[in-house]
Amino acid sequence: PTAPQAGAAMYNIGMSHFNQRPPNWPAARDSFLKVINDYPQAQGNTLPDAYYKLGQVYEALNQIDNAKQAWEAAVQKFPGPPSALSSQALQRVNRR
């Protein structure tokens, strides 16, 4: 868990659950939350991507308020290009 790439590895585990057919939403959610909570120093776009994917999981589970919170956190914590997808997602769900 202390390896430099541990956060990215946990993110990839979340993505494998996310991409299953059918998706394993609870396992994906738990993996992305683990990235956010346990690997705050994750490198690259791992953290903003985890927030974005977490929002997508919540949206798929019809937990729109939680989705918005995840995307808003991404936009606030990672201004600029890494959060562009989260910003677009927020705009989409706000139009509902």
C-alpha cells in the first residue's frame, strides 16, 4: 500500500469493476473511494480520474447528489484540464 504506484493500482482495480459486463458498481465505488481516501498523494491524473469515475458510478446507481459531490470535489481540488470531464458531467446532471 505504500508503493508509489499503489493509488494507480487501486484505480485500475476500480476500472476493472467499472468495465465488467454487467458493471460491478459497488466494488468500483469502493475502489475509487479507497483511492481518494487512502492515496491522497497518488501521481498523475489518478485522483481527479477517481473522483470523475466515482461520480459516474453514483450516477449509474441513480445517486445524483453523490455524483454531483464527487464531480464538484474534482473541480475544486483539481482546477484545469484534469477536471474538465467532471465539469462537463456536472453541467449534464444540472440540466436534468
